[in-house]
Amino acid sequence: MLGRNYVIDHADDILVLAYLIAAPDDDRNDVELGVVQVNRALASLGTLRPVPTAPAPDGTRGIDISAVGAVCAQILPAVPDLLAVLRSLLTWTRQRPGRTAKVVRADGSSIEVTGLSEQDQHLLVEDWLRQPSA
């Protein structure tokens, strides 16, 4: 994974995986900057600590680090906190066509956003957040 993975500590939290998937013309620095921007948004929600990462197992391929930056965050399940994280991800996607933000909740439900207007992104995210966790 490009950049660092982080966990935000709160009591009684949910795990959320947030992925920044680069556009074809993004370079490593673009993705690293996206990771930094998301980390700043996450830092405002709690205390960050690095999460250890491991190499891909034998016989498998690792993720293309020039194409994907990932942030792992544990945040309060309250909608305002999750919305703050999603806004940061969505802002990054709008900076260049072809970028994607994907968020996966602990229950496995996910949302992936690419190339939508700001208004459509917010409508899609709000609808996803209203859906009950599995």
C-alpha cells in the first residue's frame, strides 16, 4: 500500500477501510498527497497510530502502489464523523477525472464513487449511510 495505514481510536467503534484509487494519469506523489489529505481529516476525529502492514503472501501479487493509496480508520459510527471522512475522500476524487474513492464498513457493505458531481456524491453517500448495517 502506498503511504501509511492508520487507525483512529475511539471506544465502541466500527472499522472502516477507505481506499483512494488513482486516476490513470496520477503519479505516486498524487496518491501520497491524497493519503496525507485524508489522514488530516481523520486526525481531527481521534488519535492516529500506525497499523502494521505485511508483504503479499507467496504466490500472490501485491497491490500496485502507484495506483492505490489506502487508509484504514476506526471511527465512531456516528454519521457526522463518517461524513467528514467521506467528504475528504470525495474531495480528492473530484480533483482529477478517473479517481475513485471506496469505503467498506465492518459489515462488508461498501460504496465506490467515481466521476460524480459534488451534489450527486453527497446524495449517494447519504443514501448509503441511511442503510442499516448488516
